[in-house]
Amino acid sequence: MNITVYLGSSFGKDGKYRREAERLGTWIGENGHRLIYGGSRVGLMGVLSTAVLGAGGHVIGVEPEFFVKNALQNEEIDELIVTKDMRERKGKMIELGDAFIAFPGGTGTLEEIAEVMEMTTLARIEEGKEGGIDSPCIFYNLDGYYDHIRAFLSQMVEAGFLEEHRLGGVYFAESIEEIEQILTSGS
């Protein structure tokens, strides 16, 4: 399975993010999955990709030209796809992914997973799936990191701006074990 992971290019203030990114990468590699990610060698992105490689996994990075010009790419990964800009990068990462995970990160992580979430909810429109993707969109809710996003989605439903059934492909996982359960059972 190609697992697209969105996460920070910094480490965050708490060492738990680095440790858990390493655990997630090891799990991806040991289970024969392929990592699709932003291609960087810095921050949690570097930790994740290095862990996947260390566990014998395959890593594809997708990075815009201007990041490559600044030498931010991880030279150790199996494949680096260079895009002209961030918009093309996002599209390629979605195209390659079978499942999508938002690890704790910043505004870039939020922006990228929001696009995936919208495409996932579009797939649940009764008239058809045009423009949508029928893939799991998982928020890795490590220590409640994404609790406010979950509450905001509930508020959208309560206010009548989002039909609850359209969130059927959006998940909040508290652990790697829950991520594994979602990916193997689809629930």
C-alpha cells in the first residue's frame, strides 16, 4: 500500500513527536508499505523517511524545484519526484497515495490533509464520486493533537454545513495500532 504521510519539517518542542514519527516509519517499512511524503531530509520528515528505509521499506519523495535548489531533499530515498511548485506536489502526492495520514505538523500539514479530506467527503456524495477519492484520510491524533479539528467537523455537521455521512472516510487514530486497524479493516 502507498501511504502518503503529511508532517512537519521541524521536530516540534516535545521529543514524543520524533519518537512517534520513527515508530510510524518503522511500522510502514516492516509491513511492506511504501511511503509517499514531501521528500525533505529535515525535521520529522527526515526522521520518518529514515525510519522507513531502516526498516527495509521503499520511500518516494515529492518535492518542488525550489526546495531542491535549497538542498532540502533526502538523498537516501529510493525515488525523488521533482515538481514545478507546491500545487503540483500536492496533486502528485494524492495521485500516488492509497491512504493518507496527517501526523502532527503545522499549517502545511493542515492545508495538505484538508484537501485530501475534501476529496474524501466528495466521494460520499450520492450522485457519484467525481472529483473524490475513496481512500482513508487519517488524522494521527497523538495525545489529542487534532481534537480541535474533530470538534470543528462536528460543529460543521451540527450547523448544517456538512452531512455527517460524508465524513465516513475521515478517521482520528490515537495510535499506530488504530491506524493499522483502519487500513486493514476500513473502519
